[in-house]
Amino acid sequence: MFGVIKPYPSPIISGRGVDVDFPMLAGCLALLGLGLVMITSASSEVAAVQSGNALYMMTRHLIYLVLGLIACVATMMVPVATWQRLGWLMLIGAFGLLIAVIVPGIGREVNGSMRWIGFGMFNVQPSEIAKVFVVIFLAGYLIRRQQEVRESWMGFFKPFIVLLPMAGLLLMEPDFGATVVMMGAAAAMLFLGGVGLFRFSLMVALAVGAVFVLVQAQPYRMARLITFTDPWSDQFGSGYQLTQALIAFGRGEWLGVGLGNSVQKQFYLPEAHTDFVFSVLAEELGVVGSLATVGLFVFVSIRAMYIGMWAERAKQFFAAYTAYGLAFLWIGQFLINIGVNVGLLPTKGLTLPFLSYGGSSLIICCASLGLLLRIEWESRNNMGSEEAEFQESDFAEEPTHGRR
């Protein structure tokens, strides 16, 4: 089971001790710390009523956080070449999980959606795992079929033989947000992989058309689309969540009402500690705190893109495409969640990376961070994408090009 983990060398254990991209690590740890604080504040009232313990949600989130950090460390010990070799197996595993979650008796229904598989007290959300596995598979495909992707229609369409059935499984849960994020990241990876502008434009046009059809197909999606343009027209019905979120932003003003002093979290704003935690943050920390949080997200997203660029310069193209894909997953979730909170997008249940309450999302985000740190370390040490055994003597001295 642990055969893929190479305890040495790695960014954690090397001739130079802990050797990671500290700016990236610090940015993500700051988001994780802020998330723990905001979950504690936003969930206290709900937790007190539901469990009799105001810190119940915080305790569970802390457990998920520890598991996430363990996943981050474990991922850093796996060579990038191993992820490339196991891409097909992970894709099959992703399909298996997405099929299992819609099977009655296996999948667990919450708020009308079959998105979770229950394991005792904990729920696993397969869509979070599937999105990362798709990125790894597609990065491998872009390496194997690079010329075909750039020059032929067949190379362009082949990935969709995999992506469209997976999107169909996600829509059966239903999880429209995860579908949009996954397909958006895949499209961006194909563009960076060299797909011509005409084929890319055609793909975007087809995607927009598909979104329009999907919105028309379900009345509740159309209702959300109509409501978000004027939520106050039905503020106690379909526009309730958004109006309460906007009230939270209004109450926050410049400096906020103070940590722990949110009124909206007291059963006015549904899902205050999950999908709408940013609204509570805006109420308690104000515009200044909100912009600082957005700044952190922008920093880690851009840093992830730079990690991909550094890997590409080192001619480690699988690592580069993987880093780009993970960055686009973060960016997509961030833009959708913030857009929903401020009323720029229709209401959609999608967690905020590193910040929202949710075990699967948090653990997968931490594992993705570990993979990005591994990619940066390998590209900085010019290790290449080939599998090799390394000795302590190989890393006994600082590289001549130094740290970025």
C-alpha cells in the first residue's frame, strides 16, 4: 500500500533538512489557520444547538486539518514519476467512486444530493478526489499525445471520451459546480498543452451551449439563475440565502463587527460554516479582512502557476501540466465560491479551498499542496521525470542555482 512512498529523498527528508517552497507553504498554512478560526466562529451557534457543544464543528474540522497535513506530507514523499505511472489506475478509481456514490445504499444523501459515501462518522466526497485524478490523467495524456493534441482533431477529442462520461456521473449526483470546475480545468490544460485557437474557441462555445442546456433542463437551476439577478424580489424564498449573505457583507463595512460577533451566523444564513463562510468572514473582519483573504488566495494560485512554469522550464512537462491543472482547480472553486457569496453568480454549493468546513475538500486541498511542493522541489533540483533511486550524497550540497 505504501510502496509508492519514497521516504528518502524528499522535500521533508533530504541532505539539507526540510527543503520546501516556504512562500507557498506559508500562504496555504495562513489560509488553513484562518479557516480554522472562521469555522470556529461561524459554526458555534449551529453546533451548540445540534450537538450541545459549541466547539463540535471546530473539533471535527481540526481532525480533518490534521489528516490533511498528514496527506500533504505523504504526498510530498511520492515521486512525480509515480503519479505519472499510476494515472490510468487513478482514473479507473475515480470512475469507480463516482459510480459507487450514486448507488442506493452506498451513497449518502444530504440536502437532496448523493455526493457522499459514508464511513461511520465521516463522509467522503468522491468528486473532490475525481477532480485531482482527472488532472493527473490529463497531464499524462498531454505528454503521451502532445503532437497529436496540437495538430489533429482526434487528439483534441480523445480526452472528452473520458471527461464527458465523468461529467455525466457528476451531474447524476447532482454536482453542477464540481462539473464546471473539472471541465474548466481540463479545458485550460488543453489550451496550455497546445490546442489551436480555433479548436479551443469551438470547445468554449460548446461548453457554453452545454451549460445553457443543463440550466434549462432543471427548473431549480433556472430559478437560481433568475433569482440571483434580483434576490430581493423573493428574499424569503429562492433569494433567501443570497440576501442574507449580502446583509452580512453590508454589516461588515470596512473593519467588520469583530471576530465572533456575526449576527448572520445565528441561523439567518444557511450553510454559514461551509459554502458561505466567506460571508461570515466579511461580516466579522470587514472589507479589509476580505481583501486580505482574497489576496492570500491570489498569491497561492499564482504561486502554483509559477511552480508549473518552473517545471516546464526544467522540461518536466508532466509535472508542469499537473501543477497548472491543480492551480486551475483552486482558481475555479475560489472564483465560483466568492462569486456566489457576493451575488455575481447563481447560488451553488461549492466549498472555498482551505477555508470551508468539509473533510474531503480540506484533505484533497492539502494533498494537492503536497504534490505542488514535490513538483517545485524536483524541478529546482533538476531531478527530471524519470524514476531513479537517490542517495543522501546526491543532496549533500546546496544546488548552485539556489532557491527561487
